[in-house]
Amino acid sequence: MLFLAVLPMAAQNILNVHQKDGQIFSFGFEEKPVVTFTDNELVLTSAGAEARFQLVGIAKFTFEGEGTAVKGIKDDSSKAAISLDEYTISLTGAKSETEVRLIASDGKVLQSYRTDRSGSVQLSIAELPEGTYIISSESLNVKILKK
């Protein structure tokens, strides 16, 4: 079971994280997340789900009101979205041909992938043990907790 559940199909609350490089990452939550900060991270928590972003890369974050899903994510490099299920992490809307790494909490790179021409990639987490992992690319750093 994954602890972080972003972009569910019936998400009611959308949070957009605007990166300094112009990319926007959109996350859907069933309920509005609680936003807190550590010394170097933006932390979003909602109904047991958690997402973390390095503050150094964030320009701003915004909420969208009630909605049915993230809309308008197209094949451009300025918007990206992550969705997770029990076995797969899917990244869409990122820059094409970008390296995406799955990193263990000790900093070891477990898997390395490249987005395709449309900026999409799927990372398999089926064989990973429970624990904290980081998904990292040139403009994205997100922590997940696999339970």
C-alpha cells in the first residue's frame, strides 16, 4: 500500500506546486492537505498521504477549488503530474528525454529511467520493500512512503 496518493481520479482539491524553472506539478487530494514547512521542505499531508518538496526549487504553490480532477495537463514540459498505485509510479508531462531516478532513503540510486518524447515514464516499485523513497529529476524531488 502506498502512503502517498496523488492525482486520484475523483480528486476534489488540487494543489499546484510552481517550480522556479517554470514547471508546475499538480496533485489531487480527496481533502485539502495541511501545508507545513521544515527548514528546507514544503510538506503536504492529507488523510495519511504525504508529499515533500525541496523549498529551493519552489517559486510558489496554489490551490484550485473544488474540481473533479487535474485538468489541462498536456504534452508540454511546463506541467507535470505524478500518480501512484501499489506497484507503479507514473510521471507525465515532464520534459522529454529527462532522467528520473528512484532513490532509497540512504541516497542510493535504485533505478534510473528516462522520460519518453511525450515526457512520460513509469517506475516499478512492486519489488521494493516498505520504506521511504525519493523520486528525483532535474526539476522534481518528491518523497514517498511505501507501506
